[in-house]
Amino acid sequence: MRKKVKSAEQKVERLERQKKDLEVKLADPKFYDTSTADLEAMQIKFGQISKAIADAEQVWMEAQSALEEG
């Protein structure tokens, strides 16, 4: 179970880094000079990563709870 907790935690961390990278790109005004398709793709990717983070956090919390229970 500890392995599952560690794996889930690492996945959350990796996804959080990806989300932060996208946030930096989305915060750059020059990014909005790109094509509409690129903007849409980036927004879709951001949404997918946000959902993946929520899912990974759920797995992590469940594994952590199971580990604590014992």
C-alpha cells in the first residue's frame, strides 16, 4: 500500500508541474498571438490536466486512508 501512496503522490506532483508550465504559458500575453486552434488545444489540455490532478488526488487520498487504517 505504501507503494501505491508514493506512486499516486508522484503522479500528482508531475501533473502539478505540467499544470504550472501551462499556467506560465497562458499568462504570457504573447501566447494569445497564436492561432485559435492552438489556444483551444492549450485550454483543452489545461482542463484535462486539472481533471487528472483531481483523479490522482482521489486515488492518493484513498490509498493514504487505507494505509492509515491498516
